[in-house]
Amino acid sequence: MSFKSWAVTKEIENNWEGTGLLEGAIDKTATAMLLEGQKIYNEASGSVSVKFNRISIPLAVRVSAGMNEVALLGSTLELPNWYTFKDIKMTDGKQSLDEEAKMCAELADELSEAVKGLAKSKKSDYIAVHCFALNPDNTVKINYSVD
């Protein structure tokens, strides 16, 4: 890694450190890069769901906590690999904040397991997770690359 990329990575990590979202993260740099990728995607995509944009950052934090050493999380690179988890859907409808937090936690657990399965299916020890998105049918997809 060049000094310039290291400096940019550290700047991103420092920015996210101030939010408190990196507290307790196993790999703060990787989690910060995932959060930055998710933020960039949310801002650029015009997502199909305002609700998904609202939960996507806490979702990314929860998924990164569930990955342990299976996934190398974080990169702001734009890569073409998208994988849709057909069996993972975000529920529609109005929910209280408590219900939404519970849904986010359950979705994060499902995604953590699904990403581990994806890494296994690709016969790779690591999978780089760049961001999550929502399809129009409410299925969740992941942008990833295999290391």
C-alpha cells in the first residue's frame, strides 16, 4: 500500500471513529472502509428504499461484527460483482424504531451467514464486502470481490 492510499485509509478511519460506530470493531480500518463504501453507495444510488438507506449503516456495522475472520471487509472500489440473496428479504411496512432495530439485527445475522456461505462457495478464505443494496423486490444484494 502506498503512503497516499494509507493516508486516505487512515483519514476515512478517523472520520468514522468520531461517530462511535467503530467502537468494539475487530478491525476498525476494514469496518470504516465498509461504512465509507456503504455511504458512497447510498449517496450515489438513489436506492429503492429510504428505509434501507436508513438501516444500511447500522446493518454494515452489525455484519462486520459477525464476520470475524471469514471476510475481509471494506473497500471503496467499485467492482462489478453483485450477489443477490433470494431468501433474504427486508420487510415492508411501518415499524417502530424498536421493531426496525430488531429487523436490522436479524437481517445482519442472516447476511453474515450468507456472506460466509458465499466465501465458501467461491472456495476463498476471504471475501471483500464493499456495500449492501436492496433490489426492487426487497431482496438484499451484496457488492463483493474475492481475495
